Amino acid sequence: MDPRPEAPDAELLLRRDGSDLLILGAPAGARVQVVLGFDPDADEPLGAGLTAVGGAPIRVPAADLARRPYLSVRVGEAAPQRVAERILPLHGTQNFRDLGGYPAAGGLRVRWGRVFRADGLHALTAPDHAYLEGIGLDLVCDFRSDHEVEEDPNRLPDSASYERFPVEDASMQPRWIRERVEAGDVSGFDEAFMARGYVQLLENQAAHFGAVFERIAAPGARPLVYHCSAGKDRTGVMSALVLRALGVSEEVVVEDYVLTESATRRRIEMMKLLVRLRGGDPAGMAALMGARPGVIRVALEHVEREHGGIERYLVRKARVAPEAIEQLRENLLV
């Protein structure tokens, strides 16, 4: 089975097993009706497709690996629920994720297939490009510094436009951190260091976060991805802002953040090996390379305590127009 993890995404989860898909989380004994489609917004009838009984994983056979599947799943007499893979099965990146499917305020959910978060996109392959063109990826927003972009320029599909929003802060300088890690020096990179860095990002880089927020909230916005190098820190803060603005609970925001640690396990293990070979202690990298819940919680608490909540932060600090927040919800909640 593909080991890619899935976030605790409320009722149903979807994982890939070879060319098949597995639906997890359906209640034991429940009648489950499934329709496989490739359009996240299509109103597909549930008259045809696969019928199964919940309890064990439900296998949906022969999914087209070159296209992104979206399942319409009805459990018992409940309304159909759209389900998709959280982590996209790309070859050149480990942490390209869909923000859709999460439960939000008012019994709504975040729309699948519109907003994605990712790590570096410099190793995307030709099949990756075809896959991303297939999901309609229209815009790539890059949070990386000048040095990061020069060192690892993106390889993007021709269909996607590209904008840079360099989030560079004295408290968290990617080049300095990388040089220290490669030298085996990981002292001081504890949770407190990371949490302070996130607070400084919120305070000093609000304009960039606000600009990307408004791209997502534009009327008629097409699918976009924002990314940094690991898809954790700058990208994690951006994701927290978007999800909280949509009324997603703090617990689910934390779960989404923590998923990065599992998604990038291979990269973390490689960096641990490097630090060990340089004579350092890999245990000192736990907060730096991992995604600890306490770090993003500090950022969320800071927004509440110092700014009076997500909307006030966005409007007063990030200079987002109030109507853009409402447009975001119109764009992304179903």
C-alpha cells in the first residue's frame, strides 16, 4: 500500500493503493454508494457506480493514474460527500497537498481542487506537469528568497503563471539555517525558536501573506498553489490563515500543519543522516525539520491575543480588503 499519509479529515479518508483507491472511515454496516469522477465541482448523480458496506476499507478499482480522481460518496441516507486524496501523487515533490475537504463553519466544507500548498517545485517531472495541467493549475505563488530561487528554480507547467512573494525574515533565514544544518550544528533550533519565528513572520511578512490571500479570494479565482522550500513554515502560516478565515477549527488547522512531518519523512531522514555524519545530534532537529503542534498553536494564539482574531489580523495587519474575506468564503465553501 502507498504509505502516503492522510490528515484526520473528518469522516472519510482516501488513499491510493497501486492503481486503486481505498475509502477509509465509513461506519461498519453502513451502505456506501460511490461514484468516481474527475471534476471536483461536478454535480454527479449517485444512481450508478459502486455499492459497498462500511467497516473495512472500500476499494475503488482502476483509477486513472494520470488524472486526479474525486469521489462522490454517500453513506446511508446522508448527503453525498466529495472525497479526494490529500497529498497529490507527484514524482518531483513530496508535500503537494489539497486544502479541500476540511469541515468549516456552518456545516460547510472547504472546496476540493482550488487551493494547494506545497514544498519545492524545482524537481517536477513531465508527468507531473501533465497532472497539474489536468487539475487546471493556473497560478504558482512562491514564498522563497532570492537565494533559494536562484539555487533551485521552479520547473512549472506551461499553463501556470508565476508570482513571487519573497518571505525573508531575520528571525528565520533559510540560507543561514541550511548552512548550520549542513555543518551539523543544530543547537538552539527548539520549539521556542520556531514559535518565535512564526510570530515574527506574522508580524513582519503580513503584506506578502495578505497579497497571496487576495489572489485566492479573487472573484473567479482558478486553482493555485503557494509554496516555499519544505512546505512547512511560510506555507504553514499561510495555510493557517486561509483555513481559519474559512471557519476551520484550530484543531483541524493543527492537524493539517502536522501532516507535513509525515509527508516529508524521507527528506527528514536524509537530513538526520547528514547531521549525524557531520558529528551533530539529529535529535536537535526535531522542531526544525518536524511539524510540532505547539509551534503552530503559538502562531494561532498570537493572532487571537495580539490582533483580536483572524479577520482583524487580515484586515488591519495584512491589509486584506474586508470584502475579500467574504469572497474567499464564497469561492471555497460548499
